[in-house]
Amino acid sequence: MILVVLAGAMLSQIAFKDGAAVGRGPVALGQVADLSVLPGSLRRRASGLALMARPARATLIRHRLLASRARALMPALRPWLTEDQAGILQLAPHADVQPVQLIAAGASEPARGASVAVLTRIGLVTIERRGTAVQDARRGERAFVRFADGSVVSARCCR
């Protein structure tokens, strides 16, 4: 009776990421998906499951294809990987997705304490985040910027 109830229970699904950068070696399931829904012993084995060779350049891969490959290589994952996985993963070799951070200061070089925007570019995506210059910034040089959450980054000045 208990086994029937557990078998019918709805399990959380493995969620694939929308983007990932991979280093050397094959692309492992743990690099492209959140495996926190799996039991510990299965999570450790699934994390290193090689799904495909590392791409030479940025590639788009459907989540459905990754799920199908993972199910074929490790049938124990079937309850956590459905046939209808929607979404696309942007997979890139590590060197292709190094973030470029620029301080957008307009025509002037920001002084210490000035409000600045830090533009972070990863591939085709640009993220703008507001912060405060921790030091004077000169065009072409790196300067520290503190964000509202307390984190500090080094970014190149100025756009």
C-alpha cells in the first residue's frame, strides 16, 4: 500500500539552465541542470554524467534533447526527466563567455562616490547594474564599483 502511494507521488523535475559555460572535457549533466531534486547518491552519479562532447563554439540545444540523452544514459533519472522538457540551453566553451564589465560614465570620468552604471556583456547579452564608484576612475583603466547589496567588482572605465 505504501509503495503504491509513493509511486504515484509527483516528483519535482530536474530543471535545465538557460545558459552554461563549459571548460575542458565533455558536457556533464551537473553543468547544465539543477540536480538538487535528486536523492544524494543519485545526484552524485548524475552530476558527472557525460551528455555530449564540449562544443567548439556557442551552441543552442533543446532541453528536450538533453533530457532524452540523460534518460538513455541513466534510466534511473526517468522519474525526474519528463518527455516535455521545454526550453533551450545556450552552451558555450568557457573562453566565449567571459564577462566584459564596463563603467558607463558618458563623457566624464567618474570620481569616488559618483553613481555609475556597470555594463556586463556575456556574448549577446548585456546587463546594466547601478553602483557607486569606490575610487576615481580614468578612461581605459580598471576601477572598483560597489553595488547596493555590498558586492564590489572591478570594471574597466569608460564606455
